[in-house]
Amino acid sequence: MGPRTSRMVESLHRKRQDATLAWTFFRQWLKAPLTTAAVSPSSRELAIEMLRELPESPRRVVELGGGTGVFTEALLARGIPAEHLLVFELNETLHLHLTQRFPQARIVCADARDIVRVLHREKFAERGGVDAIISGLGLLSMSGDLQRQILLPAFEALAPDGRFIQFTYGPTNPVKSTVMRQMGLHARRAGFTLRNLPPASVYVLTRAVSRGIKPVAAQR
Ligand SMILES: C[S@@+](CC[C@H](N)C(=O)[O-])C[C@H]1O[C@@H](n2cnc3c(N)ncnc32)[C@H](O)[C@@H]1O
């Protein structure tokens, strides 16, 4: 087989794999539209935008809402060692799919709200031991209460300078401003891609750095 033919075969194989993944995901959306929160998996282009925001050499990375594994595949391909990545997926069918697709990876069927307990149980990290969280959760369609139930433990798990990397189909930060304020978080719009259905933006949430107001006497 010449190089051109083998490229064509590879591209055909990719297309067939993408169609199978899209179908797997769509069936779960039909069963649980609220938690699945999207009708099709994210694109590889969105995965690239998300991973661009990882710190340079992260030691521990958590993925929330693995779905069919678009971000998991990109994280492993980027060289994050399988033992330094823990993927959460709540849906049992998608969890089974992920474990079969990535037998080398650590994937738990667990709720993102239990992150601290699960990280401890899995001996993956203690509080403050995670450098970055890649989130595929549909935060935009969640109530402020649910966002808080996810983000509070997530920031307990993250290191002081840890990042929560989130995508959204909306025009602004998907986390409600009351939640941002109460938790003292800062959001930065870090990326955007048209090559996703629908087009998506990437936001990086971090703890807002308080500069501390010095009393006048102390400034002299
Ligand atoms: C919008 S999909 C994203 C899937 C994948 N990351 C992607 O980008 O294609 C959200 C995923 O999060 C999962 N999910 C929803 N709520 C969750 C929770 N509380 N804990 C863990 N996973 C959750 C859903 O089952 C679904 O697979």
C-alpha cells in the first residue's frame, strides 16, 4: 500500500470511529439529556483549545465528564502519564465505553461532586494536590446551586494556583456571577473554536488573587 492509500484508509477509519462515537453519545443524550448536556461529542479542535490551557508540566490532572473520550484521548496523546490522570464519568454506559477504549487509563464511574472523597479513595491526590481540572460538564445548563456543589470541592482538590478549564457554547462565562463572587473566583476567556458543534469558547477559572489593601501607615 502506497503512502497516499494508507492516508486515505486512516482517514476513513477515523471517520468511521467518529461516527460510532457520535452515535454512542447521542443515544446517551436521548436517555439523559440534562446530564449529557450536548447532542454530540466535542471536536478534536476544541480538545486542542482546552489542552492549550494546561500548566506546562502538570503532575496531577483530573477530567470531569469524560463522555466518549475526546479530551481523554488528547490528554494521553499529549503525554500526560495514564497514572497521573483520573477521569470521572457519571453515566454507566459511557464509563464502560471509556474503560474499554482506554484500558490503560484510570477512569471512575463517579459524581464530580464527590471529587475530594474519590481522589482520596483512589489514592490519586489529597486536597490541594491537583494542578488542573479539564471539565466537559455542562455547567451552562446547571443551576447556581449545582455549579457550587461541583466547583466548591473542585477548588478544594486544586492546588492554590490550580486551573479549572471549562468549555461553553454560550457567549460568556458559564458560571453564574453569584457563584463566582461567593467563591472568590476569576474567569479568563482563553480560546474559541468554530470547529465544534456548536462553536465553543474555553474559560479558565482560578482563585482570584487578593492584593490585600495595606493600611496607609504600612505603606510608608
Ligand atoms: C457535555 S458532555 C461532554 C463529554 C465529553 N467531555 C466531550 O466533550 O465530548 C458531559 C458529560 O459529563 C457527564 N456528567 C454529567 N454530570 C456529571 C457529574 N456530576 N459527574 C461526572 N460526570 C458527569 C455526562 O454523562 C457527559 O458524559
